Amino acid sequence: MSHVVQLHLPPKARPIVAQGLTVLAGLIVFAALIFPNILSRLTPLGFLRIPVEGAFLIALLLVPPKPRRILGTALGVLIGLLVIEKCLDMGFFSELNRPFDPVLDWVLFDDAYSFVVDSYGKGAAIGAAIGILALVAAVLSLTTWAVLRVGRLVGNHQRRSLITAGGVAVAWAATFALGASFTGAVPIAARSTATYAWDRAHQARAGLKDEAQFAKEVKQDPYANVPPDQMLTALKGKDVVFTFVESYGRSAIEHPALAPMVDPVLDQGTRLLGEKGFTARSGWLTSPTFGGGSWLAHSTFESGLWINNEQRYRNLVASDRLTLTRAFHTGDWRTVSVMPGATRAWPEGSFYGYDQVWDSRNLGYNGPKFSWAPMPDQYTLKQFNTIEYKKTNRKSLMVEMPLVSSHTPWAPIPGYIDDWDSIGDGSVYQSMVADAKKPKALWADPKQVRPEYGKSIVYSVTSLVNWIVKYGDDNLVMVFLGDHQPSPIASGAGASHDVPITIVTKDKAVLERITDWQWAEGLRPLGDTPVWPMNAFRDRFFQAFGTKAAAS
């Protein structure tokens, strides 16, 4: 026979418990209304404020019992959803330096899950997903329960509640009018939840309107009808390689903690290239994304359109917009994508105009993964020789090659191998990854993250420069650039969206074509070197290397 154990409270204790639960419910509602969306604002002072939404909430809950339960449930869920979205904002600000977009950013959760799997294992990813879902359910349950319990109190004491609502409104208005604040930075009169909800609704409407605006932008292309024989004429016979270095941002060159690591490598690279007859020019581009979303930068660079969200990206690849790749394709170059970070089919390749897509599945790598990166950059560059660059009797090449060893989490980082011939099929990396620092150990000490990021950039740039020195010939035109800045933990607070871009070639006639760009000599752009938005590059490139007719 089973027995059910019930907890019986003494009669005198029940009112105390009930009052305690009501106070707790009030605190939960208060905290939810004040809750910030930026981690640095989550401080004790941030909660010593008067939320104007509290007055409106009390007034709304003065309705009769049945509609009060319905309204209270709806308001509780809404408040909970806003708290969850603010938590998402905290994560997005920390990684991408922007708030979460409730319309367009859901696709990024798949990438986040894959990142956790690659960095910490599938078990940790599943555990994290379950934990997040449980937390979401808990937040929604707590806020709904709290609003309903406060609503019951309001219903039982309507006159006092009305006076309380008026008092909150008057106190808020007075502190707002006087500009009262703590330490001059945190205003006592808060309207964060109402303003936040309004901003998010406006953001959603703006996203929907942007789709129509973007459809017009796609059609406005001065190069759409230019004959192929007038495009890229100054590059005939050249192998043009566009290489994106993952997370290679302006901070890598200018941040006080990173410049001493990266700048000497760039300066040494300039000297090594010069010894082999190469000359370089460098500038800045402003990326449409920050901390991630590399495909947004790639598509902006290729299309000459500002692609800063997933909606614009999807609409772009469904259009017939002329890309850099397609312009080379119609000009009779062999167009190739080398994508070591891609692990599955990439249907967008047909939009860009590639003849061949090489990815992690067909690059012949038999070594270990380096966290997110399926293979080291040096292996990718060496294998590029085999699959395309060193083949005989081939056409001129146009290549886009995103390098990935500097992708977060920046552990483990491959070591540079002096003997390129020993790289083989990548098996040589087995012992290297086994002995290297692991992501879990690195991110347990956030102060070490920035130096490891710097090391990853040094590795990628060293591999690329040394490939040019060792294998580059007279017909090579190498354009390498960053896709976006790293997350703020590496780039620093308040970092711009700027990334470096460099053109390397032996042909001085190529560089003469870009004299008016006023780029700096060498691999390192200077502080006063011109900055362009990344979507300006396509047209400037077409104009520089096409005929005069193409520029009109």
C-alpha cells in the first residue's frame, strides 16, 4: 500500500507564506520590467529604478476576475518573452556587437549549435540545448505566475492598487522631469521595457519593409549589361585569388594588445615579398557584420550590395545580380571556390558563378579537426597547388578561398610547418592537435582569449604570405582581406567594423591601376588610409581593371 506524504503548514504560518509568495511575485515582475539587455548594465544600481510600466500594469489588472486571468496570462508571457529576448541581446552584443533580430536571426542558432559541437562535443551541445529550453520554460512560467499573483492582489485591493499605480506614475514623472539619476549615468525613471518592446516591433516592421527596398537595389546595377569583353580587361592572363582571412579585423593591427604580435609579422611579410619581386598595397573596408556571419561579408564583397542580414542574403542568392565571380566566369577565367570550412553541399555556388567548388569533403584531408576548422590553412594552401594552381595547360584562375584557422574559439591553433612538402595528407597534424590547448581550457580564462586570437591571425597570415613567397608566380594577383572583426572579447569594446584588405602582385601595372585608391604601401594599412564600405569594392574593382566604357 502506498502512502502520499503531504506537507501541512500550521494555520498561523499560511498567511506568512502567502504574503511571502506575493512579495516574491512582485519582485519578479519588478525585476523583469527593469531587466537590461546589455550585460554591463546588470548591476545593483540598475535595479534601483522606477519602471513606469509598473503603473500601467497595475491599472490593466484592475479589470474583473475572468478577463484579469486572461490578460494576466498574456502579459506574463509577453514580459517573459521580453526577458528572454534581452538575454539573447546580451549574448549577441557579447559576440556580434549588436542586438538579436527577432525576425532574421533564428537561423544563427543552427550555427551556434554546430560551434558548440565542434568546440566542446555533441554531449555538451545537447546538454546546453536542454538547459536553455528548460530556462526558457522557467522564465515564462515564473513571469506568468508572478503577474497572475500580483493581479489577484490588485483585484482584492482595488482602491489601494489604484492609489499605488498613481503614486508610481507621479514618482516616475517627477524623477524623469528632474533628470534624477545614480552617479549621473543610471536614470531613476525607467521606461526600458516599453521602449524595448517598441523598438523590437519597429525593428520587425523595418525588416519586412527592407525586403521591398532590397528588391529595388538588386536591379540597380551599372555593370549588369556591360559586354564581357569590356570587363576586367587589365587582368587578362592573371590568376586572381581573393582570400578571406577569418576574423581578421582592424583590431588585429591597431589594438594595443594585438599590434605587437601582428604588425611585425605583416612588416616582415612585406620584406619577404619584396625580396621575391612582389609589391603590396593595403586599405580598409567596413564589413556589414561583426564577430560572425562571414557569408554576409562574402556576399557583400562579391555583389556590391550591403548584405547585413539573412533576409538580404537569401534574396540576393535568388537573384541574377552580377558578382565578381560571374564577371570573371563570363570573361573566360576558370572560377573556383576553395572552402575548407564547408562540410556540406553549397547550392549558392551556382549563383556566384563557380565552375568548381572544393570543400572539406573533397580536399583530401586526413588529419584532425582544429576545433571549428576542419583543416589548417597551410594544408588548404598547399592542396590548392595540387587541385588547381600548379596544374599544367589550364586557363587563368579566379579563386575565392576563405581561410578558417583564425575562426573562434581560437584553440587549438595549428603550428606553422617550415617544410611544406611534409604536410602530405594532413596526418602530420595528429600529434600537433593532441598536444595543443583546448577550447574549454582557453575560455575558462577569458584573459587568454585575445592573445590566442592574435596567434591565430599570425598563423593564417604567415601561411598565406609564405605560400605567395614560395609558390606565387609572375601572373598572380592576390587580394586578401578580413571578413569581419572578432567578437568583442578579442577586438575590444567599441571596435569598428573595419577590416584590412591587401593586393599583392609582381605586376606594377596592376598597382598603377589603383593609384587613386590611395592605399598604403605594404601589407599593413595605416590609421589614415581611406576606409570604404565593403559593398563599394566590386564597382571600384570593375572600374579600375575594366575599360573606360565599363566605368560609365
